[in-house]
Amino acid sequence: MSLSAEEAMLAKYDRAIGKAISARRKTLGLRQDQLGDAVHRTYVSDIERGLKSPSYRTLLKVANALGCQASDLVLEAERRMSANSA
């Protein structure tokens, strides 16, 4: 069974938000387990690999742990998606 166009687009967004989180975390020199009480390390790993889609609440927690706004991560994800589609 193939993914619908909408499901495929959402899967790309999941990967892009994961890459945005990973890039921010690595820029700060943090390991996944150093995000404190935000989310469990294995869940961060799943998000960063695009296997899980974070809820808005989780995105807020992760952004707070990374010292940024959730909107910063969303904008970076959108930038990555635009760059990949160009």
C-alpha cells in the first residue's frame, strides 16, 4: 500500500523537524540524554530520525530544552523542506 500524497508530505515534515531538532542540539553540543526532563532519549532519537511525530506539547518541551522557541524549529524544518524541493 502506497502513502497518499498528504501522508508522504507529513512524513517529509517529520524528517525535517527531526533534522532541525538534531541540528540545534548538535550546535549546542548536547547529547540526546542531555535534554533533561523534556523527553526520553529514545523518543528524541525517534523524532530526530523522522520515525515519530512530536505533539505540540513535546515540541514545546524540546524547544525549551534547546533554548529556543518551537517556532524556530518549525521555521528551520520548513526551510529544509523548501531547500529539498528546489
